[in-house]
Amino acid sequence: MQKQHGPHAGPPSAERIQSVDVFRVLAIAAVIALHTAPHAGPEAVGLRFDARTVCDQLERFAVPLFFMLSGYFWAGRCQDRAACWMAGVALARRVLVLFLTWSVIYFLIAVAAVGWQAATRPLPGLPTLLLQGTRIHLWFLPALALAALVTGALLARGMERTLVVLALALYAVGLAGKAYADTPIGFHTHVNLRNGLCFSLIMFATGVRLRRLGPRPAWRRLGPALALGGLALQLAEVAWLHELRSTNMAQDFVLGTYFYGLGITMLALSDPAPLRFPRLAGLGPLVLGIYASHFLFVDLLAGQDSPLRAIPGWDIIVVALVFALSLTLTGLLWRFAPTRRLVA
């Protein structure tokens, strides 16, 4: 069995699951689509229930998939209590080094482009900087590190029930402080609850549980059914929240997102023959590099004031361009030993 974590992939191996790598590539394309979509102005996603908003919600399987696959493959190293803690520390150390390195890279590029004062002025406060870094998409890395550490610590003490209860409680807090903030059960906070453990822990712990259960052939049928049900619930939630409280429908996580991501993850792990595309799966080891570097090209091509937005079909074209440019850069970095650690 392969030993990759979320979008992080190692060298190609005969042990890789083709459908998992295929879904990793599809997921990173979905992440790029989320980050290149207009989020301001009259064409912004989430303002109305239209094609843009539906596409935005269709793409929300990606991050849950990455977290759950991380937990699934991490659990292969968690053979006993002591191993669970050591595996958690090892994954967290690796992920945090990547987080720090890419945060520095993005910051130095900003300094080179606009100067020190302009680059430092928009930096967030220290808590956000620690949990998100210098570019918004890097939040995934410390969230994954924290999930691995907490899961490893609790499993090392045989506290699996505590892990489940904590993960559920944090997910409820995350929903109440994010998508459901404007409802009677919600609350507002200056802290972005997407960062940290509120959403990552339940996804990561679910991946660990999936490892203990399977994969099973039945997941090829159960996974799509669960994904479709989760997606329907997710769409219903964002539409209801918008109708009830005029909440923006471009939400990172709602209740249905968990089941949507879970169903897609189960389908990916079941490795059905129709989803084995060797050429596409061959890009799986490069997904981490695409993830880490893609905002370099998002910033270049997908600005809200970019005149390129007037090009017919630009929403699709820009995703393909950012993907291709990120893939090319990742391939170049992969070729040299000193830089390979940035993308593998």
C-alpha cells in the first residue's frame, strides 16, 4: 500500500492506487478552479444560485478528499500506540517544513514585486500567519500537521472515543462560526475557523477509520451514493442559508461537505477499473508541487481586474493555464535533488 499524505505525493511506485492518484489530480484541478473563480464584483460566485455557484460547490470535495486520504495512508504507519505518536510527529514535521518554506517563498516574491513596505502591510496577525502563512491556500498544511499531532497523541493513549467526540465537537464549532454564523445557532469571530483543527481533525480521523475498515468492494457503490447525497445536502444547505440569512453560498464547509468528501474518498480508494487512467494517475506524484506553487500563477492570471476575464470561456481556460504552468514548474523542481523536497 502506498504511503502518501493528502496532496503530498512521493516518487512513483508500483504500490500506488491508480484511482487515488486520478482523484488527486482532479482534486487539485478543483482547488485551482476555486481559487481562480471571481469572488468580488457582480460575477462573484455565491451571490446567487447560478451555474458559477453550483460549480463552486461541486469542487468542494477536494480538501476533504486530501485530508481523508492523508489520514488513511498515515494510519498504515500507526501499527501500535507508540508508532501512532511517532508517525504523527513525523508527518507534522514534514508538513510544517513545507509550510514554512513556501510561506517564505511567497513572501520573498511579494517583496521583490512590490517592495518591503507594500509586502508587509497586508500580512495578517500572528495567529493567522501561523495557521495560514503568507498565501491563503497554505492553511491546509498547518491544519494537516495539527490533525496528525492530535490524532497521534490520542491514539497513542488509546483515546479513540475522545478523538471522535473532539472531532465532532470541533466540526460543530466550525460550522457554527462559519457557514451558520448568521443563524440563531451561530456566532461571529475574527478568527477564521477554517484554519486549524475545526475541519481538518474530523476529516483526518475519518481517513484513519477508513483504513481500518477497508477498502471494500462495496465502496464502489456506496461511495457514489454517499457523495451524491452529501452534495445534495450541501447544495440545499447553502441555498437555505442564502434564502434565510442572505449568506454567501461560496462556503468552504457545511454539514453535507463531510459526506460529499467521504463518498468521493471511498470511491477513490475502491480503485474501480473505469477510473484507472495511467497517464492521468502518473501526475499524482506531482500534486503537492502543483498545490504549493499554483498561487504564483493565480496571482499572475486571475486578478479580479484582469482584462483576460473578458475572453469567452476564460473561467475554464485559466484553470487549464494555471494547472499547466504549475505542473511545468513542479516538473522542473522535481528534476533537481535540492529542490525536489519542495514538491514531493
